[in-house]
Amino acid sequence: MSKLALMAWVWGIALMLSCALHFLGQIRPQPLQAPWMVVLLIVFAPPVLLGGWLMLNPSIESRDGGTRESVD
């Protein structure tokens, strides 16, 4: 899948989710009260997962031999 198609797919899913939440809000206008554990999971899980992926992914260092300097 090309990058453009992937980006369009992700934006389309986000738009559908946004529309679904909008219509759900029209049907049920009471505020949604999420438990504090769910809120903490939503806030802290993505940075922890991405940080772990960056720390444990060996392909990032192996691309340039472990250095970040350009070779001229």
C-alpha cells in the first residue's frame, strides 16, 4: 500500500469515527464519564509504547552503523 493510500485510509477512518461520535452525541447528549483507569491508559499508553519501540528497535541504529553523523 502506498503512503498516500495509507494516509487517505487513516484519515477516512478518523472521519468516520468523528461522524459516529457526533451522531452518538446527538442521540445521547449526557456527558460520557470514563473511569480514571481508562483515562490514564489513553494518556500514558501511547508514549510508553512508542518509547519502548524506539528503545528496543535495533533497525534504527543498524541503518547508519550506530552514528548520527552524515558521511561526506
